[in-house]
Amino acid sequence: MVGHWFQSVNDFATTWLPLALFLLLILMAWLLWKTVGMMPRVKPANMTHGAKSQTSWADVAGVEEVRHELMEVVEFMQDPKRFKRLGAKVPKGILLYGPPGTGKTLLAKAVAHESGANFYSASASSFVEMFAGLGAARIRRLFAEARKSAPAIVFIDELDAVGAQRTGHGFNREQDQTLNQLLVELDGFEGAEQVVVMGASNRIQDLDPALLRPGRFDRQMLVPPPDLAGREAILRVHTRGKPLNLDDVDLGMVARQTSGLTGAELANVCNEAAIKAGRRGDSAIGQADFDWALERVVAGLQQRKVLTEKERRILAYHEGGHALMGHLMGSVMELQKVTIVSRGNALGYAFYLPEEDRYLHTKEELIDRMIVALAGRAAEEVVFGRVTNGAANDLEKVTEIARSMVFEWGMADTVSSRTLRADNYALSEATKRVRDEEQAHLTDSAYDEAVRLLQKHRVSLDRIAGALLEKETLVRDELLELVADVEPESRASEAVGVPRVVATDPGPGPAA
């Protein structure tokens, strides 16, 4: 019986096992073929010939310095002999960095259009794959195609996705291999005439140092948010072809109201204004449409939250405190509008308009800004004897200003605190304590000053709060009438702008 069983096993092993193994190998090969077939194919990025692109210098505004730098690349692509006879070489790589929405991709497309070069665009994330070697193969194929069709521009967006700093621990071999291949291509071992690599990143501090050395990304250009003149130029670009009520619309005023906004945000403002006008059935876009669009973009969608009368009264005094203090500290920011109508997460908010773009601020000006931000919470304490959770965002802003004054700008009151910019681990416990005490002193002093001024002008505060409860929204002219008998008390000697249009209190609203 046992012998018969062993004989059966032997027959199976010699007859059917090889066939089973063969079928298993076929199945594994088929599964592998299907897996590879489902993988993204190694192909070049979308190519658009520069002469056919719709993006030109006329579509680029607000970044004049960067545009002039890139014009050199265009001139080299159009007439390389003029530079070569002098021994000059075009930069192999140009890195555009800055906040999102400032026009980095738009600049790359304009360079390709003006130079007539073939334009290859790709997102760096498309080079990062889970399969070993696929990302490096994509890069090799991309650069090979660019060299064949030179003159060409290779644009890699979000470069930090593939060019992040290497740890050296081998945790992500595939990403390191992809980055290494990109470094090899940038070195140009195979030689490439009239091929320029342009990269864009929002986080240059995260890029690997090997990418940033000369010979790879030779030029690194900051693309910042536009200034006042740049914002007006951008608005004119994005309103091109849109019917404007020329007797009503003032793009210069809109540019002043949008301090700190990027080109993408300005384009959104223009689009929202057009939507608003179309919703009303108007044939042209008016200034009111731009005002509504600005609030929509900055503060969010208007909401009708059901508040109790007690909550509305608290909210009116909170926003009234901001409005009154904005007038008293008039050298800091020019209040344009205050409302207790909810938008986004804000139960109420105030808009301030800078006289001009400012980059340098005195200590007195920064303290005045802190006083304005704390005035809402101070008004609650002065009127009701207690505070709510409605000042969460105000406290966050004040803490950020005070921390920067002590930690970064050396604006603390004591001499020793002017050296507190050192790294935290290098400071003694006593020095850390002085630093924290200085920060607390700045915020506490600003809050005490806000309370003092509101107590002094309590009649004006009641007047503004009553008007807000009645009308819900007050514009600048109405506010000036309510505080006509109040003189500003700012210690700052000259006007100062704010980084952008600010909506106060986007945090949780006050509780009953």
C-alpha cells in the first residue's frame, strides 16, 4: 500500500509537476506584463512649439526685473553667435522661486514663445514612481527629446518634488536615483546646444545643494508678489477683453486694495467681478463688482449665520473696537470698511487700505498694529467686563508680530534682548527667560494701551457699535462721520502700509 502511494507521488512529480511549474511561470509572466502595461509609459512631457504658444511678454506683468533677466535667454536662443564669439555661455539652468501664483510657469511659457524654441513642460512629481528606475528613465527620455529638437526649453514645475535634499540614509533609493539622473543631465555630459532648463519651486530651502551649484541652475530668480504698479499692470492684463464701466472702475484703487495678492489671486478677483456683473445681468463690470470680488477672494463666501441679540451686540462692540482703534492709529492702516456680516469663518471683519507698499516698519508702527489687532478683545472687556473666544486670530497675529520683534528684529526694550536672534539651543535658560518676558511685555503693553484708549473714547465706541447693529456694514465715509470729533493718537511719525488687505477675526466667533 505504501509502495503504491510512493509510486503515485513519483508519477506526479515526473509527469505533472514540470507542467504545473511551466504554467505557473506563464501566469507570472502574464501578470508582470499586465503590471508593466498599467504603468505610466516613459514618454516626454507635453511639447508645445514656442511660435504656436499663446503666451507672450504682453501677457506677463508685475515681474519686470525677472522678465528683463529672462530676455537674455531669449536673445541667446535667437542669436547664439553674438554671445559665442565673446566666449559667453547661456545659463544651463534657471530656477524661478517664490510664493505660489506669482507667475513662474507663465514666465517659462513666455520665454519659449518669444524665442521660438520647442517647449517641454513636466511636473517633477511625474518623475517620482514606485518602480525602480522609471523616474530616471523618464528624465533621460525627456532630455534626449529636447536635444533632438533644439533649440528647446525644458520646464520642470514643482522642482522640490524630485530635488529635495538627500538624507544619505538610503531610505528612498528611487527618489535619490531620479535626482542623480537629473543632476547628470544638467551637467550636460553628452553636450547640448541651445537647451535651457527652467525650474520652478515654492520651497527653495528644501532643494538639494547639488542642484543649486553653478553649472546646473546657474541663475536663481525670486518671483515675488507684485508691487502697486505691478498689480495695476496685472489687473489690466486680466481685464483685457472684459467690458469695464470706465466711468466707474478705477484699477489703480483696486491695486491699492489688493496689497500682497499674487497674480493668480488678482486673476481670480477679475473673474469673480465678471461673474458678479453677469449674475446681475449687467453689460459692463463696475467698481462695486470689484469690491465684492475682493471680499469674496480675501474673506470668503458671505454667510447669514443666526446670532442671538447678545452675540450681535458683542460682535458689534468687538468690530467697533477695531474700527475706532484703526482711526486712532491712523498712521498704521486706513480703515475702509467694517461689518458684522459673516464671511467664511469670520463672524465680522474689517478691511484696511495701505497708502503705499511698505517694507520697513518702525517699532512704534508695529506696536500700533498690535494695538489695533487687540482692540476687539479690549472692547469686550471694557464694555462687558469679560472676553470671548472671538479674538483667536487677533491674538495669533499679535503673537507673531511680538515674536518677530524680539526674536528677529532686535526691537525689545532691554539691551541684552537685541542679541536673542541666536538659535534656541545656543541660548542659556536665563536668556530664554528674558526673551519670553520681552515678548509678553510687548503684547501686554499693547493690550493695556488699547483698553486705555477705548475707555477714553467710550462714547465714540458706543456710537460705532450702535451704527453697526443698525446697518451691519459701515464704509469709510460713514465711519469718519461717527468719529469726526476724535483726533488720532498714533505715535508713529508717518504712514505705514500693511502686507495685504486684512480681514480681522477669521477665527471662531464670540460665544454668548
